[in-house]
Amino acid sequence: METQVNQSTGNKKRPLIIGLAIIAVLAIGATAYAMFVDLSPRELYLKSEMNTFKALNESFEDSFGDALALSEKQMEEAYKSEASVGVDVDPAMFGAGGMEAALIGSVLENSEFKVTTQQDPKKEEGSVKMALRMNDADLMDAEFYQNNKQTAVNVPAAYDKNVYFENSQFGDVMRKFDPAYQGMEKLENFFKAVDGDLSEDARDEAFEEFAKVYADSVKDENVKLKDDVDFKGEKLRELTVSLSEKETKAMLVNFVEKIEKDDEILDAIAEQSALQGGLQTGMVAPTTSMSKADAKKEIKSILADAKKGIKDDVQIPGGMKQVLIIDGDDKVVSRNVTMKIGANGEEAVAMNYKSESWKKGEVTNSSWVLNMGPEGEAETVLVDVKMESEPKGKDGMKRDIKAKFEATENGTTQGIGFQIKGEGTDKKSKWTANLVPAGDAPMELPDMTLEIEHTGDQNLDKDFAKHDYKVTLTGNDATMGDINVGLNIKTKTTFGDKLKFPELSEGKAVNVAEMSDAEMMTMMSEIQRNIEQFIGENAQMFQ
């Protein structure tokens, strides 16, 4: 799909336009945290948004509560997590491939990949050990360890000592291998970067503040109420919320200014940027390190540019309009958002977002549809998701999800879709997924079915969590014939155990940054000999 645009401005502004469109849609979900006695249309609207968000949050907690609780505990307490991945292969799959294919099947069937993670978030140190096992014995393993001062790597098959360096010497180490290296000089702590985030209380507080910004942007005159509107055979209330172009742009500017003034949010973003080596722009990863202070300055500069872009370059002809239908519990059951957004030198992109959620008996029907495309052109992008869900047994849920993604160009619509069906609880569940055709010129899709079975046993009060998954891919391929491959994934996480990290002492570890050229050559020669010996001892596998 191609659109003729002003190349001097369009390419630079397109990411901003897309970002603003997303912000505009998400802003609709913001709520005012207050209760009213005699509700005006505006107050009824804000209350319905609040109730809808609370219901959505409760549903999310019900679906992913165990995973969220485990993740939060891992960010606060020291833990050890073990995961193993084994392969189930139907030998008949490799029958047509000869001896080489049969050997591959045999290797896969008798192999297991293990990952052991240890992390102490308070001390900001951790390690990841990966091991390849064959016939219940370790064949090869490697360990990565890091704290705020040092980074170490150990691959016993290649070298019998830990090789480490000070994080501040990362640039020196890289230049030992590549004299022309010009990237990051300091390596940040990966484990600290993973854990770094706003606290849950800070996130809740930030959300409330952003909700107030949105609530203040909606005035009494922006909201109209209509009673007795037909919806799925019921008479409900309809709210129409209309913001002019000027009001919509002012709202977006207010959001940017809220971030500019919130040091806690800025500090969190700046710290993450610094830990990851600097700010990422576009699809290009940072190549130089950046301090937290410099990252914060750069973020403020980006926000200032965004605010100027909204004021001077962004166009929202007609503003933003949404039509909502609310039920007797003051919750949104239908939402229809329309707006056009563009920039100077670009044609406006028309956007329409529709969502519904309603019950028929015990079954809840939900749908989300997004249409986007340049105004006045026959090029559009469609995202269409529908879901049926109903209670199943005690604490269980049954769901059927259908989705399709379509793109229309020159009168032809191509697309792809999928269907996911399953049922269960957080203790035990089973799901299947299939690709399905979409559009009037559907893509050729493989005949494949993905099946996922989960069993869980988690009690964080007793400091443990076990989750096992069986993933099976079945189908038929024109070249391979029948396909039947499975993964057995077993995970176990425990808290309170004494963690054991590598000892970086003389005789057990070598500092690669402090090595002379001669010492480096000696070490590299030993590594080469060990690798050659390892390959020789396992020649059949490498053939």
C-alpha cells in the first residue's frame, strides 16, 4: 500500500501521528475518580468510564492473577527459577528424509534444554545458566553472571575458568577483539534493567493523575445524553462525546505536559534508558552509553518537540467523536470512536474504532474492530477481533476467539486470521489455535493446529510456583507430510533459598580486560583446542 506524501515532512511526522492516534484511543479509557449524586451527562460519562475500567481490570486480574503475583514477588525477593524444554517427535515424520533426518529426529527426541535463573533484586545481581542435556546427562552448558560492578561468562567445554571484566571496562574488552570498536564503553546491569520500573502504587497514582487530565478536558457542553436507544433488544442510554480539533489537540498537549512535570515518571524512563545503554530512536538500537541525567534531558527534549508538533503540525479535522451506550450498571457496552488525523503535507488518516461487550445468558460477547486508512483513498487496514466467553465449572472459563487482519489496496483485500478456543482455570487449561483465511484474496495457509496444555501449582505464601506446558504442533505439509512435534516445558520457581553465584577470585576466574596480548593469545589457543576436542568427542551430533 502506497500513499503519495510530502517527503520533506511526512516521513518524520508519521510515527508522531500514529502515536497520537494511539494516545487518543487510550485516553478514552481514562476515568475521573469521584462519585456523584445527581449525575449530569458529563458526570455519567466519567462514572461509566470508571466502572468499565474497574470491570476490565478485575477481568484481567482473574485471567492473569497468578502470573502477575509471581512477577511482582520476583521483583521484590530473591528467587531461583528452573525451566526445562524437552522435545517429542513422531519418528514417522523423518521416514522420507533418510538417515540424516532420522538422526536429527533421534537427537531431538533425546535432548533437553535447561535454563536456571537466580536473581537477588535487593543486591541487584543475578545469573542465567543454560545447559543442553542428552540422554539425561549434561552435554554442554554456559553461565552468565552480573552485578553492578562486574560481568562474567563461563563455558566449561571451552575454558575451565570464569572470564570476567569490570562493567566500566566493556569498551576496552571489545577493542581487544575489534580495535575499530566505537560502541558503549560501560555495560549496564542487565538484571537491574529487567527489574527497573515504577512501583505498583506509583503506577496507580500516575493513572489517576492522567485520568484527571482527561476528565478536565471534557466539559459539560462536550457530552450529550439520549435515552431509550435500542441495543441488542434492550432500551439503554447513549452518550455522545465530541471534542473539536482545538480541544483534542489541547488534551494531547496536556498529556505531554503532565509527563514533563512528573519527575517520578521521567526518572523511571530515564533510568531504564540509561540501563539499556541510551535512548533508542526508531528501529536503531543505541550505540553509545548515556547517563540517567543525560537521558532525562533527551526525554524532555523529545517531549518538547512532540508538544510543538501537536500545536504546529498535527491536524485533526473534525476533532474526535465517540458514541457510547451504557447499561443499567453504568458500564460501557458499546463504543464507537471516529477521528481523522494528519500532518501538514500529509493526507489525513481516517480512524474508526468500535467495541462491544454484552451478555446473553451466561455468555459474554465481545468485539473490537479498528479501521484505518488515508482519507479519500481505497487503501485501508482492518483489525477485527471477536470473543465469546462463559463460566465453565468452578473458577473456570471457556473462550472462543476469532481474529482477522486485512489490508485493502487497489480494490483487493488480502488478509490472515486465526481462531483460538479453550477452557480451564489457572490450575489446568487446554487451548487450540488455527490459522484461517481472510479477505477476498486469502493467503495460502499451512494446515496446522497448535495445542497448548497448562497445569499449575502455585502458593506464594509457601514460596513456590510450578507451571508445566505441553505444546503440540500437528498438521500436514506438502514436502514433509504429516507433522507431529511437541515441546514439554516444565518450570519451577522457589523463594528463600540461598543463591549460589560464581566466585570471581584469583585461580577461579580471569579478568579479560587486564590480560596482556600474550595472555590473550594463550587463552584463545586453549579455547580453540578445547572446542576442537569437544567437537571430536561429539562428532556424530555435529555431522
